[in-house]
Amino acid sequence: MKLDQPIYLLALLVIPVGIALAYLARRRRRKYAVRLPTAGTLAALLPRESQFSRVLPGILFGCAVAALALALAKPEVTVREPVERASVMLVTDASGSMQAQDVAPTRLDAAKSAVESFLDEVPDQMRVGLLSYASVVETIEGPTTDRDNVRAASRSITAEGATATGDALKAAIDRLRETEDKNDPAPAAILLLSDGMTSQGVNPLEIAREAKAAGITISTVALGTPGGTVTLGGGFTRAVPPDPETLRQIASISGGQAFAADDADELDNVYKQVGSKLGTRPVQREATAGAAGIGALFLVGALALGLRRRGRLG
């Protein structure tokens, strides 16, 4: 939150000044009070009032002053609003290493679940596409606002083959360019999930530079744990650790963000987090009305309690 007119916060000085005046007035009353012989008897007949009840109207009045001073300062809060026609391609590694079970039930199943979470999070008007890859690009869909097509494409992915990350990113960039309105371009981004090192195809770092030149950011997610393995024919196992460093470089070069996930819940959270930001932009909105409304409520509460207390004592 930021303030457009912070000078009005000087009104907060009313609070300590009011406290000081109330304290001095109370001392003055005690100093010049005339004690009657029957004062003890009369005090016993009056209803007892707690210390908190006596100071509560003052506390509410102070809160009212603070809220109204904040309203005068014109507070502005940052909110995210959907960007019309924004597009994102979900690029999912479907190489054989995605069969590893270090991310339960398997890395690929966790990735499919994360895609569902992403689709639930993004604005309805954002166009989403899906691309899966192994040795070559396997599945490609969108970008589209039809979430059912993307979900169906995600559920059909199977894991086998090598890892051609650069080729997949190139295909995703091409698809985003195909759907772009040349006369009125909209924001575009790629979310890449991979669990291993590129083993064939073009260098993904070169494609990341191409994406940056095209104004397309690539955010990356490194999935898996260093101890991940897959079982090969004959019962042999092969280590399939993720390659977070390369993915971090891809994100850095293109202007995106890099994440790592070593379990399904963490992966879901990453996709939700990214989904809430992709296709939206931060805007400043004035929150004066809200602060003024809260201040008015505090002020009404202070007056009501003050009148009630005065009537009880009278």
C-alpha cells in the first residue's frame, strides 16, 4: 500500500495530544475534588465499572481518528486485474524420467495434477495452451479459452523418450506467435516444467534468448529430487536428478521466474502461484472509501459508548 497524500497523517498527532489532555484533566479533577463523608456509601450504591469500559470510548475514538487520517492520505493498494487476450503455453516434460516415483505417485502424474490447479487459478479470459515433449514435441493444444481441451490433452500425456527442451520451447514460441494479433499484440508467456537435463535438440538457452527478443517470458519449474531413479529393462535402475541450474538460466535470460518442487503439493502450490500472476497485471486502486467507512464505524461506536456511559453515571 502507498499513500498519495501522506501529509494528512499528521492528523494522527491528535491522538497523543488527546491522551495528554485527558490525563491532565483527570489529575485536575482529583486535585480539586471535594471529598464528602458519605462518598463511600454512595460509591457502593453505584454500579461498578471496569477500567477497560471507561477507556474503551477513547480507544475507539483514537481508532476513528487513525482511520480517517488514513482516508485523507488517500491510500492506494495494489491489485491484480486480468489482461485481455493474454496467452500462456504450458510446456511439460514427458521424457522417460517422468516415470520416477520420488514425486508421488509419479512425476508425470504430479505434473498433470498441477496443470489442473493452474487451469483453476488463471482468469477465464486468458488463453492457455499445452505442449508436451520427449525426444520430439508430442502433444500441442491451444492457446485457447476452452479449458476442457487443455485438460484432455494433459490427461493423454505418457512418459517415454529423451529430453529435447530447446525444441519444445521453440515450438511453444512459434505457436504463441501464430495466435498473436500483429496489429494489437497481447502479453504472452511460457511455463516450463522439466525434471532432467536436455539430452538432444537445440540449446534451450539460445531459445530463451529468442523468447526474450520476442517479449515472451519463460518461467521454469524443476521437478524431482536428487535421488530420483527409474527402472530400466532387466531390473536396472538409472538416476534421474533434476537440472535446476539450466532451468534457472532459462528463466533468468527470458525474464521469467525459476521454481523447484520435490513433492506434489509443492508443485501444485507453484502452479497456483504462477497462475494467479500470469495473464494479470498489477494496478493501483484507491482505498479511501474503505478507510473512511472503518473510521465512521469506530466513531459511531465511540459516541454510542460515551453516551451510554454518561447516561449510566447521570
